[in-house]
Amino acid sequence: MSRANDPYDPCAGEASGEPGCARPTLERLRFWNGRFLVARDLRDQQDDLVRRLEYHQHFAHGSGILCGFRLREHPRDDCERDWVVVDGGMAYDCCGRTLWMPEPRAVRIPRPAAPAGEAPPGGAEPGGAEPPQPPLAAPGEPGQARDAADDPRDRQADDGHGGHGHHHDHPDHHDDHGHGHHGAGSGEDPVMPEPQFFLVARRKDRPADPMPALYADDLGEPVRQEYGRIREEVEIEVVPAAAVSQGCWPRPSPVTPEDCTRGLDDDCEGEAGDTVPCGLGCACGDQVVLAGLWRDARGVLRWDLTHRKVLIPPSELTRITGVNWPHGGEVRLGHLRKQMNGQLIVRFSRRLRPAEGDRRGINPMTFELSYLGESGTWKQVMPDPGDPGERNPTLSSNRRCAVFQIPRDLLDGRYSLAGTTVRVRVLGDFLLDCHRRPVSAAHTGGDVNGRGSGNGVPGGTFESWFYVRNSWKEDDR
């Protein structure tokens, strides 16, 4: 059934032809004693409730992947070049509809068409017949699971084209989920090829549970069946790159002088606190884009998850769960120098991604230390450069702690931190966890405990301070 021909479909195309969501009027049933009810009334009552939930999801929370829908290579040797496995998950499309897929699913990725007279890349068989979907064998099953050490491709250096699971030697393989962000610390984004295909998910409502109809409108049909339920299923599809718009999956778009002179369309009709208009079109239509895919020069499947939309429940955000100083309290200089080894440590609830130069991650711009000087102004502590290749502040070996090493002259020199207030600032907006989500770092309420920082949104600034007290006890000398 064509979506555009159904006026009550919340994902029907708008009159302009642009992808969008039609928004029928909200209408409730009114009951009274003696009213005659028909099936249409009960359907309308149910549709009204569903529509309100979809409107709330669309306008209040947006669309995207809530959890799951991870991609991984197929465990069978004979399927890994043409199939990927999509884990189960939950998402919401732009129309507010729920996509729930409880089980993983194998999806076949087509190979690009080869010129006439040439064999397709990767040795595909001619004819283009699609084989049946293979079973998802568990790793370790004889003859199906692949040992990484048996494949020479796993021992080769990565070609820098992003992340497929074949390159297990990459230190961030288990965290990147297909990104393959190589060159971390160079300050430059990795160059991702243009996707050849996109993997998308759509909600499909299918009739189920046929049963005999006790009443038939058409009396000429003595035996009739009707479907008693509507089953909400998820359809995974591979679409060509041209089927996904720039607004749904951004492509590289450098700024030109014309961008700053000619008029560009936006929703800024009023600049005095006007609200965003309702009914904006959906760039992705009724589909949720899971990944962009392509094949490298060896015919190996690669994918990129950079631009897929992800919804983050507040309870799933990474937080700051501890520090090694008493917030708002006092620390003796000798204790800071000896017991604390001159280090200020911030602990996170998840592993963080390594620093990418001074752009993202733990670096002197995101982990700041300052003290209140004699002039009454805050003076920033510039960390010692240390040995070449080492950074201060740095991420611990388990990537769960940020460590700031206080310079020695501020610990035992003539102008130490004794008698001053020290302030620590951590910029969560630029700290990405292992899922590439900003840390919820806002320090609210003055407590830092197992529950952690954060105010329910990604990003924010963590601020804390303590007083350094001079002590002339024997252990401080």
C-alpha cells in the first residue's frame, strides 16, 4: 500500500512531495448511554492513543537509535564478505513510530555491478542470484566461526578507510563500533570514503492472526476471514547511496563565500524569541539509517556509523563518579605531595576515547587547573611538557581516569600551592566515551559519588575546588 495514499498514515508524504509526516487532527470519541458502536469507533480510539504517543516522541524527543542495532561481521567464513549481522535494538523513526527488533538478523550486502566482460570484485558468482540467508552460528562452532589468527587480512595494517571488524589489531576495535578512527592525536578527522550503500530500518505493520468473521458485510460471501492483529515488524534494507539525502546523512560540504552572502532557507522568520514551527519535514522520511557501507579495494565490507542519529536516555550517559580530593574541603600540602603523588584524578563511569590532539579528549584545554593567586585572580597551571610523546593531563591505562600531574615547583618550591584555593574544571562537551557520546559532566548539588555528575543531558562543565593548607608536621618536610 502506498504511504502517500493513506491520509491517516502518520508517515504519509506531505503535499509538497518532500519526505515528511502528515499530522491528522487529534480526535477523541465521546460516549453516552445508548450509543451504537462499530469497529471503526474502536479503531479510531486506538489510533488516537497511538498518534498522541507518536507526536510526543517526534516533537519532544526526536528520532534515532535508542539502543542496539550494532553491526558486526558474519561469523561464518563463507558469508563474511557478503553479509553483516545487525544486532537487535530499539529506535524511533521521524514520525515517532517505534522500531523494535528483539533478535539479531543477517543482512546480505549486494556487490557493485561489474563492467561487461569483467568479474565482479571479490569473486562473486555471475547471475546475481541471491543465496538464502545463512544461520547465525555462534563463535566457536566447528567449520563456521573464524579465528582471527587464521585470516591474513587481520594481520595487515589498516588502510585507514574506517572500521570493519576485520582489523582486530586496532586498539579501539571494541569501542569504535565500525568507525575506525585512525590517527587519533593528529588533530584531523579520518577520511571516510563516500558510502556506496546505506543500511536502513523501517517499521512495517503486517496483518496477523486470521480468524473467521462472524458477521460479513457482503452477504454473498458465506465464509469470510479477517486478520485479528497488526504485527509491528522491522524491515532491514540495503538502499543505494542516492536514496539517502544530504540532510539525513551529511556529506562533506566546505563553506564558500556564497554561503555568507546569498539567502539560505531556514526557520528564522522571527528573531524576537519566536518558536520553531511544527510539521518540519523529515530528512530521513520513515527510515532510520543504521550505517553507510562500502567495499574497499580488496572487496572487504566496511561501514561508518558517524552520522547515524542516536538517542541517549539520561540514565545511560557517562558520568564523573569520583575525584581524589574533597570537594570544598582542605588538603595538606604534604598529603598532596606524598599520598596523592601530586596527582589530581577524576574517575568516569565508562572508558573514554583517547585524545585527538587538542580537539577532543583529555588534554590541557579540557582538564584545567588554576589557583587563586595573591592578586586575587585565577592563574592557570600549565602542565610540564614531560617526555616527548607523553601528555599531561593524560588518560589512565584503563581509560577510566583523567590524571593531572601538578608541576613539582607548585608542590615543594618557594611558591607552592600552600595557602591557596585550587579550582578544577573538566569540559564534558569535548570528552567522548567509548560510544562517542559526550560525558554528562555538570557538577550539581556539590556531591561526587557513585551516582555521578550530570543533569540528564550530554556535555556540561564539571567544576570543583579545595583549599591547600600548609602543614609543618614532620611528614610534610
